Amino acid sequence: MTASRPFEDLIEFLAKMAPEDVLAFRASDATIRRVQTLIEKEKQSSITPEEKAELERYLIQEDLMIIAKARAKMRLAQS
């Protein structure tokens, strides 16, 4: 794994799951509310460094799931 692709193994693991399961994944309502709260705090410039780091982790998770879902769709299309 190279430094430019630090999450490749995780993305591949997720994408190799049953494609339907990967595509059906949705964050919980509590997670969605928390992210919305953090985004609002960031817009208002009232976010703490800890909250900023938390928001960044959520955004990375979202990016990983977008990539995994795209790969799962490709696998479904190929079968």
C-alpha cells in the first residue's frame, strides 16, 4: 500500500462484500444529525479543534463509502 492510497485495503474489503449490502449501507440517523451539527458549527466558526477532527473523520468515512459503492456497482454490472 502506498502513502497516496492509505485506505485501499479497506475500500477493497468493503467493495468485495455482497454488493447489495455495500449499496444498502446508510449512516444512522444519529450520525447524520451529528454531522449536520458539526457542519453548522463549522459554518458559524464555533467548532472546536476536537470537533473539527471528528468532522474530518466523518468526511473521510463518507469518501470511502462513495468509492466502495462505486466499485460494488461495477461488480454488479460485470456479473
